[in-house]
Amino acid sequence: MNNPSTKRFTREIKAWVSYDLGNSAFATTVVAAFFPIFYNQYWASNIDSVVSAQYLSWTLVISNLTLLFTAPLIGALTDISKTTKKLFISMVVISIICVALLYTLEAGSWLYALVFFGIANYFFSASNVLYDKILVQIASPDLFSKISGYGFAWGYFGGGFLFLVNALMSLYPQLFGLESQAEAIRWSFITVSVWWSIFLIPLAITYEDKTTKVIKNNLFLSSFKNIFTTLKSISKYRNAFIFLLAFFLFIDGVHTVMALASTFALNLGLESSSIIIALLLVQFIAFPSTLMWSYVGEKYSDKFVINFSIFIYIGIIIFTFFLTSATQFYVLAGLVGFVQGGIQGSSRGLFAKLIPPEKAGEFFGIFNTFGKAGAFIGPALVGIFLVAFNNVRISLLPILILFILGLLVLYFVETDEVI
């Protein structure tokens, strides 16, 4: 439920933005960097590298596919039971604990590592569905794009800052009183849990559920009815439906690039130190770039930002077929950082312009389902291509197809923007 009087950055909004500084550490240090590196070189060092990459891809598939079927229920359930805050905090805490448990695993414990990572990834994504829903409850529609842009931008800064500390720990462990790079990386999982917990506290204190309609009986039945009602209403709005289809395709490509970039680079023979530097470039280039694209999208056209970003991603995937050096990987990392926040922020901004204001909560629930749960196709196709061709470069072809299909579908979305 929106509060029309919310025209400024309240304590709740500031706490909402600051939380992104915390949870982005998981996406950066854990998902994009140290988990795939440590998994490949430590936990799964006793199995073939291509096989271990397959296992990681399928772990992402299972985690994201589970989210696909549960996210709508989570959103609908919290709409009618006033449990958004309680469920949000519970999910975040479970994810935080699973990340911390990675510290306890010894070399060769690849199965336990995948289990803890899969659980953490699921609850991280599920909690983000509620996190985005909270934005709808604490701010007025005219502030959605601006606040969400601030969240993405400061998330990149916060995640990048902690990752810089973690990277220094791994590159110079003795400076931090650690014996080896392996010990430093293990401790990085603890720092993520602590950092994430700290930035959860302000939102946990300031936010209160805004749900007014509370149903106490037959919660699950009522939730399913709400889901079907929302899905039926989406079909009445052609542009919103077409955009969701395009978004499902191209954002899946974005998420797959984020999740599997480190694994790809390692299998090409790049050093882990080169990957860490590249990921730092992504974070600190993304911070100002996201703010810039937020301005471009608001002033000119969100659709232009998305189209431009997709073309850059297509170029990135094509260039990976010829990638041979760390310097080239740095260039690709810079390009990803330049457009990654823009495509995320403008997608949310454009969707907000295509939906009826009175149904914003319901539509954003479906939007988050497509965005967070749609990330199973890419990893699944990569895993299939790895099995079929046993070649890391060829395995990226499906991602290229996802971006092209997303671009084609997006063409049919009609807007009042000047492209």
C-alpha cells in the first residue's frame, strides 16, 4: 500500500537504501567472486573443473527454479497476513547463517559448499522480492525510480567497498594476520555475514508492515487466488505483459553473466587475482554509471537505456569468444559495470510507467518474480552446453540468444517516451 504523502526521504527510505549496501556484499563477494573461485580451487579441487562448473550451474538452476514457483506465493501470502517484515528478516538471517557456515568447510567439501550456497542464494533472492515490495509501501510512486536507482548505486558502492577489503585480505593475507589466501577467503564469508547483519538493523527497526487487509483463515488458498487474479489482470495490459516477457529474457542473461563470469574466467586459465581486480572494476564503475543512467532514463528514455545496454551485453558475449588475456577481461568488466546498473534501474522504471498505479503492488510482485526467479534458464542452458560440448566458450552461446530474443521482444513494447 502506498503512502501518497511520502514525498521525501524518510527514515524508512534511508534505511531501505542503506540495506542495499549490506546485501550487495553477498552478490559481489560471495556470488560473483569468492564462492566460484574458492569452490573451483579449494572445495572442488578433487574433481574435474568442467564437471565442477556443471555442478555449480545446476545448483543455481535448482535454487532459482525453486524461487520461480515460490516467489508469487511469498508475495501473495505477505499481502494478506501482515508478515512481510517477519518473513523478510527470517529469510535474510537464514542466508546470513549459511554464508557464515561456508567458513567451516574444509578442502574437498564441494557438496556441502553447494548446499549452503544454494540455500543462501535462494533466501537472498526470496528476501529481495519482499525488499522491493517494501519500497512500494514506504514511498510514493513518483519516488520509485529515484529511490530504486539510489539503492542499486549505493549497493554497488557498499558491495564494492567490502569486496575491496576482502580482495586485499586475499592478496595480502599477512597484513591482516592471516596465514594464507585460503584462510583469507574463508574469513571473507564471515565479513559478509557481519556486514550484511549490520545494514539489516536500521530497516528491521524502522520498517513496519503497512498491510491493512489481513486474512487469518485459509491463508494459502487466499494467496493462490490472489496470484491467479493478478496473472489474469496482467493479460489485460498488453505492454506490461510484453515487457515482462522481454525482461524475463534479457535479465536472465544479465544474471547469468554475473553468476558465472568468474567460473568462465577460471576455466580459461586466468588467475584469481585478475578476476578479483575485474570484479572491483565492475563495482566502482557501476556506482557512478548507475546514477548517470538513472538521470538519462528519467530525463529521456528508459527504453533507450535498456536497448543500449543489451547491445553492449551482446558485444561482451561475442568478445568472450576471443578472450585471451587479463587486460581484455578488465575491458569486459568495465563494460559490464558501465551498463549493469542502468539496465536494472531502467527496467524497473519503465515497468512502473506501463502499469496502472492502483495495481502497482500486485504488478511489482510479478515483476520481481520474473526478475529474480527467471535466472534459471541461463545457467541451465550453460550447463547443458557444457555437457554437450565440454567447451566453456561455446557454453556462452545460449546467453547471447537470450539477449537477442529479449531485444526483439522489447521492440514491440509501446511507450510515450521519445527513443
